[in-house]
Amino acid sequence: MKSLLQRFFNVKSEEVRPILLAALYFFCILTALQILRPAREALGMQRGIEAIRWLFMGTLVVTLLVNPAFGWLVSRFKRIAFIAATNLFFTFSLLVFYAMLVFSPQAIGETTGQVFYVWFSVFNLFVTMLFWALMADRFTLEQSKRIFGVIAAGGTVGAIFGSWLAVMLAKPLGAPALLIISAGFLVLAVLCAWGVTRLQPEHSTQATGADIVAAETRSVIGGSPWEGFRTALSSPFLLGISVYVLILAILVTFIYFTRLQMVAALGDDVDMRTGVFAQIDLATQTATLLLQIVVAGHVIKRLGVPLSLALVPIIVALGFIGLAIVGSLLVLVFFDATFRATQRAIMRPARETLFTVIPREDKYKAKAFIDTFVYRGGDVVGAQTEGWLGKLGMGLAALTSVAVPLALIWAALGFWLGRKQAQIASQQGQGLRAGSQPTAPGG
């Protein structure tokens, strides 16, 4: 196993154990999420696609309210404590939903389904954000370029496994059992997170020496719960990441609503829709895994972060053009699978490397703001824009006329962020060699 990881996946011998545990951590997270995702999609559509646009707005409000609470946890507790607290909170929530389904099924209706939709949307972003924040905290920029794709493959295997479990167990065991299984994987994820913190010494962009780094490991991050808001909007580098994530969310939402409309056209049966969504997810996850296993770690290292961040936007632009020309569900599935596979196998690991060069406090607070509120803000903008274009009766052609220019801007921004990251890393390296503190990103 070690020889395979070292040669095929571009991994060093001393990195094998922490990488395997990190991949297992992501496996548990994505399994927990994917078990529930098809049900989330089907429940969200009970009141029609237009209702989902307002659910996006509700999710945005909830993420805005949750961010200060999360910032307070980061400011007051050690890293493993607030990571565990966040995951266990969502575990407890799953148990509450389970109790409602089992002991009070008469209370379950469209409103409960919408609450679950919003809850899942917040749950999805926070647990994945925390995972990648810990990875950026524990691995260096050089390591991240090589191994984040490999670690992400663990999540893809989990997503495939979760999709398979959802398909195989939904009917014989029922929906409530899936909630318990998902909760169990979240508990396992907490144990894996603890193991990663024990096996992989965190790196520091602001200090040298084993004693200093060890002290920082035991310390509380501190600062204000609102610091993530301020830093994300005041640092040019973090602001650039925010805009990059915003455009990503807008274009993902365009694809998402196009998929919903095409599936809705197939019929009104909830079980049929759940099955179609599960099949699409399974195809996407399989394509993602193949990319991650074969090329991800080598692509980011050889192409570099700038080109890796610009690659997916170009694919999106070409995909929308093809969708506007043909406009069939089969083409959409192919486009969606290609986009999500390259986004998760190449762009997501490359985007997460950006956070390896920022101060530790920003890796959790600013990243939380960007990956939750900014992302959900992009959801709202994308949903409302897509709905407005649909009301005008302009269809895919109008959506493409907006998506393609936006994707080109997105590609240019991704290239700039990769170059800026290299500049910051170079400045930090010079500062550490000179025995001085590095400058803040974009400062």
C-alpha cells in the first residue's frame, strides 16, 4: 500500500498514515452527506421548483446567523474541540429528525421537508468546510499540491458508498434508518479528525521551531467571532477567493436548476425523482473518482494552481454552449458529471491549497464565512437570475449568454489567485529565512 501511494499518487513515505486517515475522515463525511442528499432533493421539490429558490434564501439567512456562533467556538476552544462540537451538533440534529419520523410521523409534511432541506444545506457546507480547514492547517502548500487530490478521492469513495447505501437501504429499512446510519458516520468522522491532529504536525506560516509550533497546537485561536467577516472583505487575496466562490456557486446553481427542471418534466412521483437523482449522483461520483485516482495529484503539481483553477471555468463555458445547442437530459447529465468530476477532483483541491498560505485564524473564521455565507449568497443570486430569465421565456440560450461570460471572468480570477498565492508563499519563505514575520495575505 505504501509503495503504491508513493509511486502512483505522488506521496512520500512519512505522509502515508496521515493521508490515509484524512481520506477516511473525508470518506465518513461524504458518506453521511450522500446518504441523505437524494431525499433532500426530492423533499425540496414537493412544493415546486419555485419554492426551492426561497429555500436558498432561507439557507442564506441561516448561514449568516450561524457564522458568528461558529466564530465564537473558534475563538474560545481548541481546534479539535470546535470541530467535534460542530459535527456532534449535526449528529444530534439527525437524531431529532429520526425521532420525529418514528414517533410523530403525522407531523411530517411539506414544511418539515423544507426545514430538512435548509438544515441539510447548512450541514453540507459546514462539515466539508471544517474538513478542508483542518487539511489547510495541517499540510503545507507543497504537500497540498500533491496530496489534496488523493485525500479528496477518499471523499469521492464515500460519496459513491453513500449513494449506494441510499439506493439499497431506503426501501428495506426506510428513511429513518438512513438518518441513524448518517449520524454514525459523523461520529466516526470526529474520531478521524482527532487522529489526523495526532498524526500530522500542523505547519505554521508565522513561526519556526518545534517548540513554538507545539505550543500553537495546544493553544486556542482567540480573536473576535466577527473577525472572519472583516478579514474576508478587507484582504484582496481573500476577497478574490470570495468572488471566485461566489461565481462558482452562481454557475453551480444554473446547472442545478436546469437539472431540476429536466427531472421534473419526467413526472411527479417522489420515488422516481429520488431514483433519478441517485443515479445521476452515482455516475458523477464514479467519474470523479477515476479523475482523482489517475490525474488529480499530478495535474495540480504539474499544471500549477493557476491553470488548475482556470480549467473548470473553461469546461463550464463549453458545457453551457453545448447544452444550448442540444438541450437534452442526456447532454445535461454528461455536462453535469464532467463539471462536478473536474470540480471535485481538480478545482476543489486546488482551491483549498489557497488557504495554506493564510494565517491560522483566517483558515477557520474567514474560510467559514466564504465557504458558507458567500457560497450560499451565490446560490441565491444564481437561483433568482435563473428564475428571472425563465420568466422571460428565453430558456437555455439566455442562461448561456449569462453563464459563458461569467465563466471566462471566473477563469481569469482563478489564474490571478494562483499567481497571488505563489507570491504570498514566496514572501513568507523569504520572511522565515530572514527570521521575521511574513506579511498578511494581500496586505
